Amino acid sequence: QIPSKMKLIGVSAKARASGGTTPTLTVDVLAASTSLLSAPLAVTAASVSEASIATATIADETVVNINLAITGTSPTWDDISILLTLIPL
């Protein structure tokens, strides 16, 4: 839950390693069940991925959720890190 009105200025994600056949990982950031991103962020193992932000302003007391979608045949992902960069308004 966001403690005050904020502006989202960056979203990045990375994962240390992946396994399985054609594993994919996408990250979406939701505020009050609405995505803040232009499209879900596709993560590649061992590199930092940056998202394109569609909606930057987050209202006071809004609940923010991070949705991870993992697909592939027996996919595994290790050490997933997601960074939201916010500034107060």
C-alpha cells in the first residue's frame, strides 16, 4: 500500500538464472487492479530489464501488486528482483 500520492518513474526487474525448456518470465505492476505499464515486462536471465510506464501517478493509499507470469516446459527462475522507483507528489 502506497503511503502517499506518488509518481512511478521506473520499473526494472532481473533474475539470476532460468531453467527448463524455453522459460519465460513477465512482470506486471498493478495499482488498484489496473496495469501501470505499457506492456508486461519480459525478463531475460542475468540482465536487467526496464519497463515502459503507461500510468505514472499512484493515488494515496493505493494497493500496488506485482504479477509474475512464468511459462515454458518445467520452467524455473532463481532470485527474481523487482525495483519500483517512486517519488512523492
